Amino acid sequence: MKKVEFLKIISETLKMMSKTDLRTDDYKYIAHYEYYLQQRALGVKAEAVIMEIALRLHTSESTVKRAFRRLSGEVTV
């Protein structure tokens, strides 16, 4: 299958993602976001959890915060 054929198949999904401010690489943050929510439910401070996740991912805390903001938003279809 050529890349263009693949894009044709998933084009509707990509359009919806674009409208909801999601990025194609946000899937990488799903498990980390769930971990974040678990830790917050246990009472761990948000900044501490975000710092830990940023270190794990070898990225900045602001990158993690932006990704989590996108993941926590509501979707209207």
C-alpha cells in the first residue's frame, strides 16, 4: 500500500483530529496522561508528576503540559 492510499483511508480521522486540536503524535502521551490522572487522584502534586513524566520522556515540562491540555479537552463531533 502506498502512503497516499493509507492517507485516503484515514483522512476523515485526520480531519476530526485537526478540528479538535489533536496531533498525530499525541498517542504517545496516552499512557502517561493516565498515569498523571492516577497520581493526581492519590494526591501527588501536578508539577511533581509532570516533572517525572518529562524526565521519563526526555522532553520539557511545557511539552508535557501542552500534550496533556490537548488530551484533556472535550471533543464535539
